[in-house]
Amino acid sequence: MSTPAASSAHADPGGSKVDLAYDVIRARILDRSYTPGYRLVLGSLARELGVSTVPVREAVRRLEAESLVDFTRHVGATVRGLDPVEYRWTVETLAVVEAAATGASAPLLSDAAIARARGINARMREGLADLDPLRHSELNQQLHLVLASACPNPQLLELVDRGWARLAALRSSVFSFVPERAAPSVEEHEALIDLIASGGEPDEVERAAREHRGRTLAGVLQVQGAPHGRSA
């Protein structure tokens, strides 16, 4: 199978072979070319990328450390699926760091960024009539990253990026599990953007962002039949 990621990796002879394999496999997991349960055949990947199995194996171990891949003896490496318990911890953690980043970003966010967020949310609203869960999730991520983008703390933003990466590996789309959350989510986005645009206090913005994330988490856990207790 040939993908843009693979082609770009081949075009970068300066990059290490481990990085090449890591970047290609990770990109395919995050864009869902490799869905949960997909088996990563080291030999096939090595041949495709023009490397030995050694760097591919090391790349897979790095992805395992990031909780994107499971490695089972005598079975091999597979893309991780949805674990309701891990999903809960991942979303609760993301709720904390993303809400903090959004609160810190709010007073620094430009008018252009706010307009961009409104435009993304408008596209989400337009898609409600014929919901595409994957597309809705992609736009949802874009919107939240825009709202957090002016956060002056780069380490906090790195934690947000890691949380989204882990979520991408844990689910096909949150709106596949709870499509009924799509419309309320759009309204909550609009309220959050309005709060930021009107100069809401950072702690108020942070609280609103965290409550928004918690409502979606509670909905997913209810569908999955997992106890959610106190939501993030």
C-alpha cells in the first residue's frame, strides 16, 4: 500500500530509518488508515519502506510506549482499540490540560483566530443534517486546537497534542458512539467562543471548556456501559 506519508518519508533521505517508519505508521493510525485491531506486519512494512525490520520494530515499540499499539507475544503488533477505562482516563486528562490551555489562550486569542473557530463551528453545524461522524470529529479537533493555540505555555500545548493523538488511536469517532452529542456540542462551542470573544475571565473559560468535554465523556461511557462517576 502506498500513501502520501510513505512517499514523503522516502523523499527525506536525511531522516533516520526509525523515524521514517515511526512517522508513516503513526500517521496511518491517526488518519485511521490503520483501524483498531489492524495487524502491523513488520516484514511487509519494511519492504514497503525499503528498510530492514529492525527500524520498523523499534518504531513499533515507540508507538507502543505512546499507547497507540499493542504488542502481544506470538501474535505481534496491532493497533489499539477502544478501552472504555483508558478512554475515560485519556479524556479526563485531556479535559484538564486542554481546558487550562484554552483558559490561558483566551485573552491572547486574535480576532482572526476567533473568526476561524466560528467558521469551523459553522461547518460542523452545516453537517448536522447528514452527520459524518469522522468529519465532525476532525472539525471538532481543529476547533479546539484553534481555541487553545494562543496559550503561552508550550509544554501545556504539547500535552494537549499528546492527548488528541492518544484519543485518535482509541476511537474511530466519538460521534459514532454518541451521535446525539453532535448538535449540543455545536451549541456549546458557540457559547464558549462567545465567552472568549466577550472577554470572559480565563478561569471561567477554563471551567466552560472542561464541562463541555465532561458532557461528551459521560455520554460515551453511558453508551459503553462503563461507570463514569464524576466526569471531568
